[in-house]
Amino acid sequence: MPNPGPGRARPRNRGPDRLFYPERHSNPRPRTPVSIPFRTVLVTGASAGIGAACARAFAGVGARLVLAARRTDRLEGLASELRDAHGTEAHLLALDVRDAEAVAGTLAGLPPEWAEIDVLVNNAGLGRGLEKVQEGNVADWDEMVDTNVKGLLYVTRALVPGMVARGRGHVIDIGSVAGHEVYPGGAVYCATKHAVGAITKGLRMDLLGTGVRVSTVDPGMVETEFSVVRFRGDHARADRVYAGMTPLVADDIADAVLWCATRPPHVNIDEIIVKPTDQASATLVARR
Ligand SMILES: NC(=O)c1ccc[n+]([C@@H]2O[C@H](COP(=O)([O-])OP(=O)(O)OC[C@H]3O[C@@H](n4cnc5c(N)ncnc54)[C@H](OP(=O)(O)O)[C@@H]3O)[C@@H](O)[C@H]2O)c1
């Protein structure tokens, strides 16, 4: 490893890290070193939106990918794109994160060459409807809680023990501004994302001293299939969510996720909130 320079402690290198220290001699203010402390990255909900963008971002820096979702045709298309673009190796998992047994069995059954997950991106999630609680649909509540909260826990439970045993790893949860605020009609979705925030914070405490990092990246409005799913295929209603404003795109969130993952191993990014410039809060949006 190159010398980190005068007055700077060498970060502990726990694993297959490749640390790149920029040339210091010509730069009076050394930049933070960029680190790629991972080889294999697992992304849930990789078949669309932010998950697919994260897969592309990690593939771009040479990671091998385990891609999980229910729509495996989408995963196959993405894997083929990344193989052509970067020579990326990918292992695909047909997985419904709501199914506790399937999650435990599938992840315990990863082939040995895919079993060591360095980064877990807990991204699979959804919103359903915008009904008031007193008019709400119980099946929608169950789906949001089972996916966004329980599914995230099942995947985390299955993969974190391996990270602890190896003394390194990184869990990056995709939360939301809905984990910081509540908006009308969003009580249950916001509750699930508040829960993601609590789980992320608690997990960081539970993993203290293990070398495993825990982060959350919390987006504001991102134009993906999210609103089409929320409004059950009503594209016109989904389009109105982003009318007259410039939303984020999935790559904007993937950039933040990759940035968290590429800090040196002694740096833990706890939380990043990313909103469009046209959005000041969950409900305050500039439209032209
Ligand atoms: N878009 C936004 O404005 C926004 C803002 C804040 C936070 N988020 C969060 O960002 C994450 C990704 O959302 P997105 O915007 O990228 O939405 P998206 O385009 O609809 O993608 C959602 C992904 O989650 C997967 N998924 C949903 N239910 C699943 C299940 N039961 N098992 C496995 N995978 C499942 C879907 O895959 P399959 O259907 O193929 O299984 C899909 O790949 C979610 O957690 C969402 O809450 C989004």
C-alpha cells in the first residue's frame, strides 16, 4: 500500500481493499483517498429504478454482482448489458423479499464463489396508494410493511453474520425523505421508511466494533417506476407526480450509494438525504 502521507494514520486494511492515494507532493491539501473495499455487491430490487442504477454504478467500478428481484427477465437483460459494457460477472436470484423462508434458503444456498457479500444494497421496496388511514386498504399496508421493513430485515439477517465473521462489509439501506417526514395519505409508507431509519441506526449500534459499516441513502422524488407501482399502473396519475418539476433520476441515487461504498474502510457515512433542487420538503415542490 502506498504511504498515506505525513501526519495521517494509515487506515486499517481489513480485506481485499485497493486503496488509491492521490499523489500528495504536488497538492498542499491532500484529498480523501478513494477506496474500493469490495468485490461482490448484492442489490435487492435490481430489476428496475434505483436498484438497477446501483448495479450499473457498481459494475462501472469493477464489482461482481448478485442481483435479486422477482422479475428475472429484467435481471437477465441487465446482466447481459453489464457483461457487454464492463465484462461484469453476475449471479441472479429470483427472490421475493417478503418470503422469509425463501430469503433465508436462497441466501444460505449461494454458491461458495458468490457467498461472500461485501456490500448489501437493501433497495427493494414500494409504496401502495395514497388513501387516508381511515379509508386504507389492509392488503396494501401488509405489502408495504412486509416488503419495506420485514423483507429488508430478512435479507439483512441472512447476510450480516458473514460480514461479521469476515470483519468487514457494508449494509446500505435505501430509505426515503418519508423516513424523516410524513405527508397526507402516506402514513403507512412513511411508517415503513421511519422503520428503515430506526433499523439502520440500531444495526449500526449492534455492529459497532465488528468493522461492518451501515449507511442509509434517503431519496426525495426520483422518477422511476415507483409512482406507476404506487398507483397500480395508472401512468397518467404517476406522470402528474413529476409534472412541471425536475425530479431526480435513479443514477443520482446510485451516485450517492457508490460514494458511501467507496470511502476508506475507517469512514462510515451514516446518512445521506438527496432531494431534487425543485423539492424542499416531502410536500413543498416548485412546479412551473
Ligand atoms: N422513486 C422515488 O421517488 C423514491 C423515493 C424515496 C425512496 N425510494 C425507495 O427506493 C427504493 C427503490 O424504488 P424505485 O424508485 O427504484 O422503484 P421501482 O422502479 O418500482 O423499483 C422497485 C424495485 O423493488 C423491487 N421489489 C418490489 N417488491 C419486491 C419484493 N417483494 N421482492 C423483491 N423485490 C421487490 C422491484 O422488483 P420486482 O418487482 O421485479 O420484484 C423493483 O426492482 C424503494 O425502497 C423505494 O421505497 C424511492
